Amino acid sequence: MRQTPIIADRDGMNDAALRTRAVAAARGDAPFDVLISGGTLVDVVTGELRPADIGLVGPLIASVHPTGSRQDAAQVLDATGGYVAPGLIDTHMHIESSMVTPASYAAAVVARGVTTVVWDPHEFANVHGLDGMSWASRASRNLPLRTILLAPSCVPSAPGLERAGADFDATALAEILFWPEVGGVAEVMNMRGVIERVPRMSAILQEGLHADKLICGHARGLEGADLNAFMAAGVTSDHELTSADDLMAKLRAGLTIELRGSHDHLLPEFVEALNRLGHLPPTLTLCTDDVFPDDLLKGGGLDDVVRRLVHYGLRPHWALQAATLNAAARLQRNDLGLIAAGRRADIVVFDDLRQFSARHVLVSGTPVAEQGRMIVEIPEIDAAPLKGSMKLPLRLPEDFRVKSNGKRVRLATIDRPRFTQWGEIEADVADGFVVPPDDTTMISVTHRHGKAEPVTRTGFLTG
């Protein structure tokens, strides 16, 4: 394993000595540090596939030039037969949904071509407050995965209806938004609070506006006057799409779309709508949102979303444009998302444009992965500060059973859990407890923050 890389920060790109060296290499008066040769460049601006070699100096792309015209480089990466594209950018996700640390997440996705993620660590915040946010920030440093943190806007997610481990009001948001690694306000889920100008939510959004940073949305089901009001408050993106019609309506409204892969059943109609449109809107980006650990292991991260969209019929260069150039524009990161002289050298060489298997991955000019495997060490930090958060006594088996009198009972069920609907079902009772009906899954909730009696409540899911 090579030495752990220190990924150059954004300001390091503008170091005068680095730029002077890059200019000299571009002129041909000095060698490149790395030369990527023999590949086909995926031009995410024009949509062209064209042969080109790319010369790198430190974290910078110094030159994009005709194949074979330069051989002077300290290191040459052979991209013959491969497709050279910018590193993939995931515009909305939650590492905690994958139930791993940032280092483990980086190990899972960087070797597949994902080089930047926009992380809303709202569950860290809901459990550990500012200490959790601080840990998330420290754990994201010095990784071969660029992590743009967002300040969680809904801690708790439903004030007055739950007791979370923390409470982020506008004052807390103001502090977090001051951190340089924080790129904006995370998905604003309290839609009615925004639309009705509830003082708490209005103040939270105003902190994002005052900081001149992104305010990301969660606009599920909003349309017409409500959608206009939500956007007028300062929200500029959405990933909560329900149909192709909803996608088009929100594109027309002017929202940046974070088209997510976690709702696979909607992707075919999204692709059909975009193909009918005939061009890829510049405000359409891609995200994973939530990826369970088994899916992360088997399918990957944003590369899996790109792969599935292409499988459903989206043009490969459209999928890559959404995951690179469009995403960088959304994040106001002119250093990312494009292979061009002067940009940051976050680069992936894919074997093809259907399976998107990554042959080489470079982050800020440093080769970090080959043939789907990391070739650099990924530093972990101590997770001890996150332990001891389950403030409740030991649960016993009977705590998870539902008591009832009689021999038969009618239960309320939760149908289609992701999009909650209520149903009913009959169940037998044996020895004073409900017998779980066939085709149901039990779900239990227990308060774990030490602010309420930790009584376990159990319900039944269907579908």
C-alpha cells in the first residue's frame, strides 16, 4: 500500500508555484507528473467521444492534447480501450444510511469512480448534536473521497412530535455554516413550516441565505402555490420525486433535481421523460440518498445509479454529464466536473460506458485505485465518541410482543412503508399475545435518548 494521500484542498489549486509548473508543462517546457494516454475522452460539454491524452501536474490538469503527441511524464497510465471521464459527484447522500464510517464508505465507492459526495449527516446530529457533526467533519478529512458536509436543518425532524438527542435552531445552524467544509443547509424536510413561515424554520433558512450557501430541499408532493412558496423562501433543490410528471414540473419550476437511485421503480419513467425532452437539462444531477450496506457492497454508490440509468435507456454521456458537470455547477465548484486544463484532476478511466467498471481512479492527480481496488490506505479515526448513545435498559423478548385479550384481534398495519399508507388485518391471539400474521414484518420503536420512558412499541408492516 502506498502512503496515505493528503488530498489537496481547494485553495491549494491556486498556489502560484503550482500554476507556474502547470503552465510550463502545458507549453511543453517541463514534463507532466502523470500522463493518461491512449483513452477516449468523454466530453461532458459537447457529448463527443474523442481520443485525447491528459497531462497532470500535482492536483491540476495541465493539458488535454492529441493522443501520442507527448510522452514526457514521471508516470504513465495506460487508458487504451478505456473511457476517460471526470470523477462522479453524488449531490445528496447520508453515509449513516450505509451504517459504516466515512473511511469505510470511501473504500467502497472511490474505487468505483465516485470522488465527491455531498453528505447530510442528519442522524449523527439527531443523536449526538454538535459533537456528532464535529466527529463527522474530522472523520471526513484526509480521505481519497472529497466530502462536502451540509448543516442538518431538521434536528429534530418533527419538533414537538419527537424527542431527539439534540435540537438545532438557527443559532446552531449559524455556527455550523461558518465551518469551511460545510457547503450549505441540508434537505429542508419541514415543508409546511417553510411555506407557513413558522419562525423556527424561517430563521434556519435565513442563516443559509446570510451565509450565501446552498439551501437544499425535500419537496415531496409540493406543486403550484406551495412549491412556489417553498422556493421563494430560498430552497433550490429537490430529490423527492414521485413521477415523471413531478420531475418535469420541478425542472420547469427551476429547481435543481437530485435524481436519486434509491427509488429504482421510478427510474424507467424518468429516463423516458428525459428522452422525450430531447436534451439533458443542466439543472439535473444525480444522487444516491440512502444505500443500505449490502447494496453498497454489491452495487456501489453513484456509479450504480449511472449504470442503472443507462440500462433503462439514458444516453451514457447524459448520465455522466448529470453526475459530473451538472453536479459541479450546482455546487458552485468550478474546479470539479470537467476534464480541461486548469481543472482539478479528479479522473476515472472506465472500461466501457455500460457497466462503468473503473480501471483507474485519480483524486487531485493522485492515483488512488486500480481495477476496482484501492491502492492507498484510508485513515480511520476513533469512533469511541459515538458510543454509549443508547440510553435505555436491556430489552427482553416479551418487550417486542403485542399484548391482547381474547382469541382474535383486528390490527392497524403500515402498508408500503416508504410511502406510508394505513391498512387493517386480522390476527390470532395466543397466551395473551398477538400472533404475527403471515406476510407481515414487525417493527419496534423505543426511545433511546434518555428523555422519555423507554417503552417499546411494536407495529406490523406489510408490502
